Amino acid sequence: MKPRTKTKTKTTTTTIFFLLFTISAFRVYSSSAHLQNSVINTRSFAIDNDIFWKDDHPFQIIGGDLHYFRIHPEYWKDRLLRAKALGLNTIQTYVPWNLHEPSRGEWVFEGIADIEAFLKLCQELGFLVMLRPGPYICGEWDFGGFPAWLLAIEPSLRLRSSDPAFLQLVERWWGVLLLKITPLLYNNGGPIIMVQIENEYGSYGDDKSYLHHLVTLAREHLGDKIILYTTDGGSWENLEKGTIRGANVYSAVDFTTGDDPWPIFKLQKEFNDPGKSPPLSSEFYTGWLTHWGEKLAETNAQYTANALETILSRNGSAVLYMAHGGTNFGFLNGANTGSDASDYKPDITSYDYDAPIKESGDVDNAKFKALREVIKKYSTISLPQIPPNNEKKGYGQIKVQKLASLFDVLHTICNPKDVVEAKNPVSMESVGQVFGFLLYVSEYPVKENGSILSIAKVHDRAQVFVSCSSDNPIYVGEIRRWSNKPLGIPGIKCASTVKLLILVENMGRVNYGPYMYDKKGILSSVVLDGTSLHGWKMFPISFQDLSKLLKMNPIVQVAASRSATESSRKNLENHFQMISKEPVFYEGRFTIDRIDQVKDTFISFNGWGKGIAFVNDFNLGRFWPLAGPQCSLYVPAPLLRHGENVVIILEIEAPKPELVIYSVDQPDFTCGSKIDTK
């Protein structure tokens, strides 16, 4: 009996102790939770009396656009600290839908797409955030941020409209994104003070039902405390079409740097409720974009700084576009058009934008210093010291060797299961090829006297090749979107039919204006001597596993390619002057001997033609020194490694005869236009 009594006493004591501990812990937890909730509840960002109020104190937004998706994630902190040294208190960023849902239902929020990590880092470094989730963003980004697979949906969607089919997809996208964003709102303890609805909609349309639907959707996810805002050009027409009256949405403006801002801020008031119109230029342009074939866009540092002071000196707010531009890595650059859809102007790979923080993070420049001097006058805190430029290194000459012609390894870079057969050519999007290249192949009867080939609509650049069945294709010319002309094809003696191969490059979808519905590939019939060709195979080119190419024997490939090329060349009649152009993969290697020598670098393609480049399996983007002005591609140090580094190039024009590229320590934008890009 005693043992039981003893056990019962011990159990009772333990139970009482546990209850007392639980009650005490609950009180501590409740007190802590109450304190935490109290802190969150005291956080507020609001608009009143034409002033921004942060935690009941007047606040002047001195911000800058800095896009997480244009910066290697290991450099996010570096670039943000430089923005801090510039004097910025707010970061504005777009959210590109196509980055996060590259194919329908495939969600990506890791690596460069880890937006939550980026926003938390902004807060950790003391920044507020203005978020621009679109669904359309423009931003000189492919298709204005829309996923390309939207273009494959039939019947065609009416983008940026109240089309129910389009809105259903937007609802699904925002349902995923805004769920991640809500905990990061300022009133929830995060850094986000404002969320933008659409982007410069007044320059595009006037579907108010669409805009109101987006507001309702945002409020359902984000609540009523967050400030929703629009951005439109500072004219009556743009603001009338782009603002959302009666929905408690703040209207901000943008305008050309150097314009007198205050008449525009006065106009802005007419599109906001009384007392709800603090003057804000939400895109204060520090520079401008550059297209291939143009001179590099540059703006005067002091002129830009003086224009900023005109705003800040009277308690206006401004967001620098861009504070740091970054890079259009891969295939994600956008494009513009002029008078019609054929007046096509693709953006270069660099998005330096002549911003104060350069593409590689450099801040030792006149524009950074001039803007900082202005901002320092109006900052409520002392600015950090200016950090030094990141060290860069040129690793010198890199010899490359031919791996193989694209045609020789078609079976390696195109899965046979992905090949599509159709009577007529179909668009890239229709065969699931979002970016890059699509090879169209058909046949036609032998014609002794040559032929005339025409393609009414090709987006964006088609290289045309012919061959007999067993021979390597021979280049005969190109058809370009921006200067589309019929192409003469020489006669070729083949035993049966002539094979016609058309390699079409998607050079970036239009991101702004009336021609945004920008499908890629061959979008019309292919006509030979007045007759449409039928019976096509479409080969999507994949760059997902280029390591397979490295296992090939380049010497054998070169010999085989030369032999086949000579055979085909002998078959071409009329002995017309051939231009030696073919899409070829090249490979080069360079070694970094010490880990402390792993630095940023630039790869110069001066003397090469046109193509794309990969370093250690990372797609750096497009090079096109023949068009200029960009000669080199930026290589962030996190892409490099101690030891051997591998460069793979797809050159689609003609390589530098010496078969060398150079790793240099400075960017180069001096390449002049040697071809017609207009």
C-alpha cells in the first residue's frame, strides 16, 4: 500500500507542478503575444493631409527600383547595401508572373525567384517596400511579365481586360502570390507599405471593370489597411484611363526627367480624394533602356540630380527608376515596337539603364555621387559610407573549340517526343517552346533554276538552310521581322527532294504598347515560287542539359561537318557567293587558381557574330556585337568557381576566325552596328 501511496503523492505533486508551470508559461506567452500584437498594431502606413504617415510621423519616400530577378541572389544584399549608401529608404520591385509560373501550374519560388527571401532581406536592412505584382509589369521584360503560355490558349485571351478566361488565370496567380505576400505587409510586421494595381494602364486601355476586379481581388487577400496604388504618365488622358476612382486607390504619376513636376503633381490631385494626394513620382528616370543597334543610352548626372532636388526640396517623394538595373539573364529581355508590329526593337542583355548603381554594382561614378549629395540633404538619418566597387578580374584569353553544328546534335538537344508535325507551320508557343529557337523542316521538289522563298510573318529572325537528304544544311540567307524581303534560293541537285530548314529565333516578346500579343516563330504560310509549302516538322531546341555536348568528340565532329558541308556545297548550282554561316556550339575553359581570385568578370565577344553564352550551365544571355552596342556579357562572381570553369557558346552567325573570347575586367559598349537592324 505504501508504494502506491508514495507513487500517488509523487504523481499528484508532478501534476500540480505541471499545471502551475503551464499557467505561468501561458501568462508569459500571452504577455509576449500581446506585446508582439501591440507592436504590430502600432505599425501603420497611411495617407492624410497630402502626406505619407509612417507610424503617425510624416514620411518622405526616397526610393528606388531594384529588381530581384535581375540580380544573382548572392548579390541581393550587396546591391541593397549600395542602395542604402545612396540614401534610399524604400525599394520598389516588380513581380514577373512568367518567372514564377514558367509553365501552367508550375510554381517557382526558389533561387532568383525567392521573392519572400528578398523582401525579408529588404526589411532586415531597414528598407520599406513598394510592390508591383502586375499582373502586367512592362519593365522591359519579356511579354511584360506575362507567361508565354497564355499565347497558346484558344480562343485567344484578351490580355489586360475583364475577359473572364484571363481573369480566372490572374485570380489563380494572385491567389498563390498574395498568400505569400500578406504576412509581409507593413501592418502585419513586414516591409511592404504599398501594392500597385496593374502598371501604367492609362497608356494601354480603359477597361475600368478590369481594374476594379483587381482591386477587389487584392483587398480579399491583403485586407483594407494596405495602400493600393496605380502609376500612370502625368497627363490627363493617361490618368483618366488608368486611375481607379471610388475604390480607395492612390494614384501616383511618372513623367520625363527634367519636366517641371509640380504642375503634374497638381494634376495628380484631381485624381485622388481630398487630402489623399502626396506628390509622388513613382518612376523618376535615372537613365533609359537600350535596344540592339542603338547607341548606349546615357543621361547627364548633374541634370538628373537637379531634377530630383526639384521634387525633394518641396517635400515631394520620388522612386528612382532604376536605382540598380541589373541584367536580363537568359532569354527574358523585352522588346518594343514603333509605328507597327514589324518595327521591332529588342532590348540588349544588359539592363544597366545608366543607373547610379551600375550593372556590376559599381558606385564610383558621377551619377551616384550627384544623386547622393541631393538625397543627403533630405534624409532624416546619416547616410552610410559609400562602399568600394566590387573587385573585378579579367582572366584573359579563352580559346574555344567547335563542339558540333546544331544540326549534327539535333537529336541531343531536341527530345524526339517533343517534335511536332503539322500541315502548316505553327507558333513556338503552340509547340510548348517558350524561349530560344525553333527549327522548322519541310521538303520541296528539285528546281534547277532556283526559287523565291517568302514568309509574310516571322517573329523574329529566320535563318534559311537547304540540303539534300544526307548532307549538312547550307545557309542561303535570312528573313527578318523588321526588314522582311523575299529570299532567293539557288538550285540544288538532289536525288529526290530538297530539304528546307528554317531556324527561327525568338529575340524577346514585346513588353509595351498595342502589339503585345507577340507570338513567336513562323506565323504565316511559307511560300515557295507562289505555292505554300505543306508538311512541316517543328523541332524545339532545348538548352537544359548542355553537358551532353561536352561528352562528344569535337575533332570527329568538325571533320564530319566539313566533309558534309563540302559535299552539299558542290551540289549548289550557279556558284553564287556563299556566306559561311551555321549555328555551331563552341566550348572553352579557363582556370581560377585561387579561391580569393574568384571575382566578377565580363566575357567579350568582340569580333563574333550573334548568339547566346553559358558559363557553368548558367545562361548569361544574348550577345550580338555585329549590331552593338553591347560587346560583353556580365558574369557575376557567384557563377564562377575555384578551378575549372566551362563556357559554352551557340554562335548562329560566324565565330571570330581566331576562335577566342576574352575575360575582361570592364564592360564594353563600343561595338558599332555593322548590320541592318531596322
